[in-house]
Amino acid sequence: MGSLYACLGTQVVASRTIASIDLGTNSIHLLIIKKTADARLHVLHDRSEVVRMGQGLRQTGCIHPDAIVRTLTVLQKYQTYIQKYGCEQVYMTTTSAVREAHNQQETLDAFHKVIDFRIEVISKEEEARLSYLSIVSDLAQTQDHTHHLVADIGGGSTEIAWGMGTAFSQGQSVAIGTVKLLEGPLAGPVVSRENVKAAIEEVNTYFQAYTPPRITNCFYGTAGSFTQLAALERGLQDYDPLSIDQFALTAQATSQWIEKLFPLSIDAQKNIPGMHPDRADVALAGCIIALCLFHRLNAKTFHIRDRGIRYGKAFDVLSPFDTIVFPKTI
């Protein structure tokens, strides 16, 4: 790529295109983003695919061989996009599943037979920090003194991060996520009200160890469970991340979705307007964790943004920047 330069204040800004890959417990995400000479970030490509890296992890403590194969298949596909857009560098992070797995090194070795870029197994603290950055990095300067809290529900853990304005203060990773619930109290083809109660009890047990910050002005929710809830509330036929950006989700709506989903089969859930078919099996688990967050944090609303680790890493690498430009459809 040719060198383009411009001045942002006293700093010279080079144009560059990078890829940010986030390998989670349930899904693997690819973001391709370009920083232009005018210090804008242009989202070129953003996609996610379910690979269920956490398959069987709750029972065995290890990444299942089938999960490795599924992930390798998607990584090979992602490499075609990385080449298509001429990415100069690839940043790949992995979180709870690989971080906790007894066969972590075997898993990484298998990936490196197919890819030639570094995989960073990030700490719980770094995961919380990147979640926070993904949400607040493009907020208006008028919110510099606003106390934000960001919740990111993953397949293997839930990150809760807080700070003031764009400054990250602290975060905590709670070791409960949608896949763990799916392989625990919500396991089986039929979910009863007793199963739902058991799941809520388990999540609350994990959240009891978490101490909320003293002051929070605005609560944000990100990642698949929150964005799925926003899409369900809006009844979206075709999902567009911009269409749910800053959507205000309430505890009442979340509770109502638990009541709607648990009596239904997975196939029936897939037919609900706004439901992503690949997320139907973890949708109920996500609703339960979200509702428990509402209660633990005493939050009235969560403002939803489709961001997460892939965006936080890209913003961290490409900072400083002016604005983010999204295509009308990604």
C-alpha cells in the first residue's frame, strides 16, 4: 500500500489497514479496519461465525478436537478476507476458553499450522480493558466526565469494566458465560422453569463476588447476547449493527424474553423475528445473564453497541483517531 500522510495536530498519521480477530468461547470475530490520512477509521469488513470453542470445556477442562477443526476452517476463510483487503498486520486475541483450557498449548500449536500471525491469549484484566475501549473510544468529548460501565457477556465469561470518559479505571472478569450455562443447568433439549431458576441461581452466585463501582452514570452492553436482545426487541429481519447502536434495553424486556424463549424448542426460537439462527441455542442463557446483571448493578437500562474485543484491540492499535466510518451494510 502506498504511503499517505497527513497531520493531526502535531502528529503525523500514516494510512494503514489492519485485521483484528477475536476468538471467543462461542464465536470468532473478524474486523478489518483502515485508518486513513485524515485520521478516520473506516470499517471495511466485520463478520462473526459460531465455532463453539468452549464445547465440553465445563466437563473436561480441555478444548474439544472438533472445536479446533471448526475454528481452523473459519480461520482459513478469514485469511482470504485479510488478503483481499491487503491488511498490513493481523492482531488475534483469544479469551476465556483458550485461557482456561488445560490443552492451551496444543490448541495454539494446531492454529499455528494454518496461520502465520501471533495469537495473544489475553488476561482477564486486558479483556475488560479492551471491552471498555470498544464502547467509549468514539463517544463525544461532552462525556469525558461521565462514569461509564461496560458489560460484555461472552460464552465463557462476563466482563464488567468501568471508568470515566475514555479513561479505563478497572474491570473484572466473572467466570460465567452462555456456553457454560448451556452445558450446565440449561443442558438438554427441553428447558423447564426449574432449569431457568437453577441457571439464575448459578449466575447470581458468581456475581455475588463482584462489587459494583460506587458511581455509574451510563451502562453499556456489548457482544452477542446483548445485540441479540436488541435485535429481538426490534424484530429485525436483516441484522445491521448500526440499527441497534445505542438501543436502550430494559430489565423488563429482558425478563419477558426469558419467559418467551424457555418453553420453545431451538427450532422454534430460530423462527422468531430478530433471532440469529446460530445463536438460538445460547439466546436464553444470554438473557438470563443479562437480567442478573441488571439486578446486580441496579441498572435501569443498558445501551447496546455491537463492539467487543475486536474493536477494542483495533482502537487501541490505531489510536488516536477522529471518527469511525461504517458502511451502510457490513
